[in-house]
Amino acid sequence: MDLAVVLVLCLSCLLLLSLWKQSSGKGRLPPGPTPLPILGNILQLDVKNISKSLNNLSKVYGPVFTVYFGMKPMVVLHGYKAVKEALIDLGEEFSGRGRFPVNEKTRKGHGILFSNGKIWKETRRFSLMTLRDFGMGKRSIEDRVQEEAHCLVEELRKTNGLPCDPTFILGCAPCNLICSIIFQNRFEYKDQVFLNIMKMFNENARILSSPWLQVCNTFPVLIDYFPGSLDKYLKNCDNLKSYIFEKTREHQTSLDINNPRDFIDCFLIKMEQEKHNQELVYTAENLANTVMDLFAAGTETTSTTLRYGLLLLLKHPEVTAKIQEEIDRVIGRHRSPCMQDRNHMPYMDAVIHEIQRYINLVPTSIPHAVTQDIKFRNYLIPKGTDILTSLTSVLHDDKEFPNPEVFDPGHFLDESGNFRKSDYFMAFSTGKRVCLGKGLARVELFLFLTTILQQFTLKSVVDPKDLDTTPVVNGLASVPPPYQLCFIPM
């Protein structure tokens, strides 16, 4: 038989198989672009800027539509009404975690970010309670952030007002805070163990945001045959787990159940309480993965927001001047900022919200999944279907935020200059899967930024008009372009 004929027959079979698989599942999915065999709609999506592609598709198919990543359908929610209806009004039904094949190799269903069912619910509930518990080592979360803010300022002073790239220092502070919560003690910024921890998490964050990883999650078979940078990611995860297991063993030898010092102690106490429970959730493996999730959710996200925020303040010196006037009026120069101050600083509160809204840190969040067959807007979405949430479409809604592409703290201020809340502020996502570290991040962003602006004048090394605030990466996360600035002590 002619080779061309064989190829045509093979392609035809693949086409029929693909179309059959895409249409044979129960349910009536929302409309969307016609998928190609095997590839789905991947060629119609810009893997470097998925959010922009989804916005274009929403103009054709409406606020709820289906795209195929490979042969797997994914229902997209675009716009505030669709996102609210699904993640808030039908929160339980949309509370599943969608498939993330790259992390399944390391997490194996444990932890918080990528788990489901009983493990997710129990671990999330325990972690929230523990993070809210001010009894860890008899120190509150706010105390820990204030201490780290002081250390951050001292490190910035060492730059002597010379031009510097703030990436490393701004990464140290939130990472060290998580270390304090997890391991009881913070590290010096030059400590080699601490530097290794930061290096591995930073590398993994870059790998997960790369276009190649988006392709690997779409076509999981590539993970085994063309691992590429995934080998580095998996090796880092193994090394981090080994370090957490080592610290756990150290904690077990000195554990005082009446005086838990940190997150690991609290988890070990819970392990002992639940050891006879047949449905084991509190295991060493789950502890290691939960700690990794806390680092992943609480380190890179906060440090990137701080870095992006300072870039925007350099770009808009008039905003910085108004913040510092408010700091002088409310706090002064001689005492440390505290969270109570935020109630009297509406402009600073508005600026922080606007930074988060503008940078749109995680444009499409991590995929959700429906936990049961669900009727949604006259469509029937089968159990297990992945759900992609366009947070961009909410944070950049032009009716709620006029001129959404412009950085303007006025988006969160009323006519009297008071802080204005907005239901459209979903920088931490929303619903049952809202970011676990939301409360911690709010404390960090306020205290770190306020303390920096209390102590330093920010000076750009180029004309502020020439600063580019366009993200250089816009995949899983938005990453600001590199820049330098001078921290001039006041």
C-alpha cells in the first residue's frame, strides 16, 4: 500500500478517535472553537499569554465557553458574573482541583494546592487554624512580619543608596517569614541553607511559569519522554522534601505537646492525635507536601508583588509622595508600622489593592474542577471537568475599574478619599479555593511596603517615564521586567 495512503488512513483514524472522545462524554458542554485532533485548541492559544487568548475567544463565544487542551475539555469562566456564579454561589460544586500532571508526580494527591477530597479539606482546615493561631511560640503573625520588616530595612541600608536590583532582598523577606512560621527560626540572609532553599523555590517558580510547562500539562506524555527542565524541578522537590523530613525528625525529638513552637510541631501533635484514624491524612508525606505548598503560595507570590509594586511606585512618583505624606501624618518616623495603622491609611490601602489589581499576578489561577455533574447556565458539565477561571477578566473589568490598563489608586477610593471595597477584587481568587495565605499576604504587603517607604526615598536610575511595567512572563504568573533603583535613607 502506498505510504501516503497509509498516512491518510492513520490521520483519519486519529481524527475520528479524537472527535469521538471529545463528543462521547456525558454532558452538554458550553460552545467553543472547533478542536483539532489530538492537539485540541492549543494552536489557537498563545501559551505565553493565555489570558489574552481567552479574552479574544470570549468575544466570540460569550462568558462561558469550552477549549480543549489536547484531548481534554476545559470550561472557561470569563467575567465577574460567571466567576461569582460558579466559585461563590456554587462554591462546593466547583471546589475541586483540576489536573496538573507536572505536580502529580511530586505531590501524589497530598498537600493543599493540588489535593482533593478529604485530604484537601482536612489539610486546608488545619493549616488555616494553625496560621490563625497566635499561640505558636507565643508570637503573633504580625510580630513575625514586623521583625522581618526590620531585618529587611537593615539589609536595604547596606546598599548605601547605590543602584541595586531588589529581586534577591525582596525574595528573602517573605521566604524567611515562612521559615519562621514553619521551622520556628528565621535565617540570616547570607545563610547557605537559606540561600539553597530560596534558589530551589525560585527555580521551580520559573519552570512552572514557562511555556514548555503549559505544553507538558496539556500533553502529559511529554513529561516522561522529553522532561527537559522538569528534571531540575523534580530534583528540587526531592531535595526540599528531604530537608523538611530532616527538620521534622529534629522536631520529634524535642516536641512539647503543651508548647508548640511552629507549624511542624502543630502538625506532629495532630499526627499523634489522629494516629488511630484509618483514613490517614496527617502523615509525614502530607506534612512535607503541605510545607512545600505554604512556601510556594507564600514566598514567590508575595516577593513578586513587592517587586512589581516598587516598580510601579518608581513609575508614579506622585503616588509615592502621597503615601509618604500619609505615613508621616499617621505613623511618623520613629515607631514601627502596625496593622492597626491600615484603618487610618485609606490611600496606602488603595495603593496596595491597585498594585495587586494592576499586575494581575496569577491571570487564570490554578485550574478548578467540578466535584459532581452540574447544570450551569443550561449546560451540563460532567464531574471532573476542569474549570479555568479568567481572573484578568474580573480585575480588569472596565465598568468596575474605568481605564483598567492604567495604574490608578483611585479605583479603590470614593469621592471623599475613603477606601472603597470592590467585589471584583479577586487577586487571591475566590470561593472555597481562595488563596490559603490571603491573610498573611495582606499583613506582609502592608507592613513591608509601609516600612520601606517610611525609611527610604525611592530613586529610579532612569527617567520614570522610560520605565516599562509590561510583564516579561505572563503564563502561570505575571513577572515584572528587571530593573534597578536606589534606596535613599531618610
